[in-house]
Amino acid sequence: MKRERVAEDVYVFYSDAYAQAAAGVVLVPEGAIVIDTLPFPAETAEIVRFIRDQGLPPARFVINTHFHGDHSYGTYLFQGATVISHRLCREALIKFGEQRLAEAKQFTVALQDVVLRLPDVVFDEEMHLHFGGRTLRLCHLPGHTSDSLGVMIEGDRILFSGDAVMPVPYIPWGNREQLRSSLASLLAMKPEMIVQGHGEILLRGEIAETVESSIQYLDNIECRVNEIIKRGGSEAELRKIDIEACGRSRIPLDGLVSQLHQANLRALYQRKRSRAY
């Protein structure tokens, strides 16, 4: 597992096992604030050990940026911590969290010990967490999923975006228009750094261009899918729409972005076709 120090007391951890998923830790003398967990318990256990090795009390808070397992399945390892999420995250976990976890365990031995942990504290639009002299602003950033949120570490202006920002926007579980709006709102927040839900950190000089290109990508795939539907084309034609033709590179996440891109196209196509009938 890769670890990167991005500020005096802020660390980012990356999964080696699944799509460069990211999690964060803010260290303060009173304990730690954890932002997301990693996909597999063995990876998240390393974060638990890291906090302990700093001579600090166990984590006091865990923030889940959304309900997806690659960001939340390790939450149960932080016993005694208060878990914070958007209200819709808790509702999603109650509605189908156990079923999704049971299905995941059927195919992934590494998840056998995972226990679903529900959030203790929820909010709707915005929440501020003050702890150990630190202030974190939690804000709703829907689009990747309806419950997605971002965490701004005030002072350092470091934004943990969850999957609202990724090497390619990803919407099969969410909504293109909502994600487009959330991305636009990020620029007004003026972050100095963005920790993406997956992939490399974005520094100040590349944030505006990256966010704007993500918005353009969402517009491009909408246009391409509309063209196919307008002429009565089939879903199979989506395979001809290359990710680079829509403005994003095929290189990040070891090429996984091309699969995510195709999933975006299929989701848009199916939604638009279903509305047509």
C-alpha cells in the first residue's frame, strides 16, 4: 500500500489491490479523523496500525464519502469511532448494503470478515467538524452517487473529493447532470489540492483544467449517445466511441478508465431509451 504525506498532519493511502482507491487520515493529538477506508480489510488494517504507531489514541471519526464498498467496507475496523456520512448513504446501506456485501463475499475471499457499519451521524447539505484544532467542511457533491460528499480540510485547503473527481467521471450509479453541477461547484471552493477517490492527487495548477475537462467529457458523452439514439442506432455502436475521442486519456488506473467510459455510455443509452417508451 502506498502512503503519501500531503500536509504536516494529513496523509493519503492508496490501495494496491483495487483501482488506486484513496483514503485519508488527519492526525491531531486527540486522535485521528479518517476519510474513507480502503477496499480490503488488510489494507485498512494498515491505516489502523499507522495511527497507533504515531502514539495517538484510536481514530475518533470516520467519514464515508459514499456507500460503495471500496470506500466503506473497512469502516468496521475503527471500533469506537463516530461514523459520519450523508443521510442518503445511511439509507442506501440500510436498504441494500447487507445484500451487496453478501454478494461480494461470494466472489472475494478477502472480504469474508467484513461487517457492515452504519453511520452514526448524518447530514443533508453541509456539515462542519471541529476537532483537535482542525476544521473540516463536509459538503454534498451528488452525481457519482446521490449520497456522494466531499471533505475540505480548512487551512490547508485540501479537498478529499470522494468519487466526485476521478480520472474519468463515472455515473452508472448516479446522474450526469448532478455530477456536472457538483464539478462546477468545486472550482468555487478554491481547493489548493484535490485528493481524487481514485488516482493521483491534483495540484492547484491542474485543478481548473482537469475539472473543466471532466465537465466537457460529460457533455461529450451525452452528445455522442444522443446522436446514436437519434439515428436509431443500437447499443453495440457504443463500443466505437473511444474515451480519447471524448476528451479523456485511456492511461490512468492501468487502463481501467476505458471500461468505466463504456459503462457510462451504456448507462446513458439505457436511461434515454427507457424514457423514450
